[in-house]
Amino acid sequence: MTINALSPSMGTTLCLLDDDTIARIALAGAGVSGDPGVAIGVDTLGGPVAFVAAVHDGEDRAAPLSNLVRQRIRAFATPSRVGDVLQSMTCNHVCAVTPWHDQWPTQLDALDRIAPLVLFTQGDVDVLGRPSVAITGTTEPTVEAVHMTIELTTGLADRRWVIAASTSHGVDQLALRAAAAMGGETITVAAMGLRGLNVGRGSVAISELPPTPTVTVRGQRRAKYLLAAITTKTIIVEAGVSSGALRTAEAAQAMNRPVGVAAGTNGNPPTAGCLELLELLERHSVAIVSSITDADRLQ
């Protein structure tokens, strides 16, 4: 398979695309971006263009791919699929950024073999290069957690921190709305494709999935890693013992990024999930955050 066959609709998108980017979009559309075997195959076989061609032609023995990944590439990294993705990118005003682009956020390199091959972006991509803090937590915050989230978010936004969060309800969406109300810059990390999001001025939404409505367990898990990797530090505001926010904190710790746990407000202790985080990571530097100053100085 040639790249010309893979990219029949290059002229339909608003972004400037080259062969390398088209191949990365094809792999993302197949749902294998961030797979370590794919990363090794791309490096070993001479880049994503050569890698996609090798998998389709059955010449990919040098790549440590699972049968499922190989099947997905052959089934979904196809000209018709790429054409659909490019058309959807145009309709949703989505662009693609790769490690070869100046706007690529180099902090993602900390993910190494599981880094995304391409980022789909909507909004001001330059925001990704500025100091940012992830504020994340439970989808069902208490009144105290709501107050703490608003206080921390508005205070950090006032100090020129970019506020990042996921598309999950609760603490994350509250943080994004509070930052926007302050006129602050935000990063929305989506677990699905960028469709129907309202990205304000001076903000950006990102996903490693093309703009399709599909939501997968893998996409939700990968979004936790992406949120931790894209930001300078992470603060957890209230979390249950099974909260996905704890996965973000663990990912940040694995990349040696600062992690803070919001103390309970009005004299209340941190929630069970936050206490578990402190216990799980007691050998690392996890800070208690009880004020805007604590959050600002977390490092």
C-alpha cells in the first residue's frame, strides 16, 4: 500500500498535512496510537508511512505487534477510513499536530513508547506550551469540594496558570468553567474525538482520537495519562477509592511530576481516595494543598 492510496482526501481538511501526518492519523483512526509495539515498529521500519505499508503487505515481522493490533491496522488504517476522518476534522474544525510540528508539546515525550503518535486539537494550540496544572477529582463532589475547586482554580488562573482537566463531570468540568469565567486559559483533555465541544478564546481541546463519537475503555484510560503528561503538575480535589483521578495522579508520579492532594475544607479531612493516594505514594513527594499559595508553589 502506498501513501497516495491511503490519503485520497488530503484537500478536504483545513490543516496542512504531509505523508507522515496522514499515516499517523490512519494509525490513530485504527485505535492503536500509544501502543508500545506500534511505537517500536514505527522506529524500526523507518517511520509511520513505511510502517503502515509494511503491516498491510505482511512485512511487519520486525515489529512486536499483537494479533489484535495488526488486525486493527489492516481493517481500519484504510483510504476510506482516512477520508472519513479528514472530512470529520474539517466539519469540526480539528487540526492534527505531530512531533515534527513546532506546536507539538514536548512534555509528552515523558510518555516515551506510549506517547500518542498525533494529537487532534481544537482551539489555540499555543496554550499547550505554557505552564499548566491539572485539576481533577470526583464526578460527584461534595459542597466542600466544589468550594475548594473554585477557590484553587480561580486563584491559579489569576496567577497565569493554564487550567487543564478532562471532560468528566464534577470537579473537572467545574475547574474548566471556573477558569473560563476568570478569562483564564484552559486545556480540555477528551477521552473521545473532538466533536461538539465549545472551546473558548485562548483555550484548546485535545484528544489522541480522531473526531468520531466512539468512547472506549482504552480511550478513557489513555486520557488520564495524557492529562498528567500535558501538564506541569496535578492536583486532586476529592476522589473516591476507585476514582479515575487517582490514575492521573499515579501517571504524574511515574513521570516525576508534582502531585498535590487538596486538604479537606472547613476542618474536614481529605477524602478516602486522596488518603489512599497518600498511602500508595508515601515514598514519593505528594503534597497537601490547603491554599492557593500551596497550589501555586507546588513543585
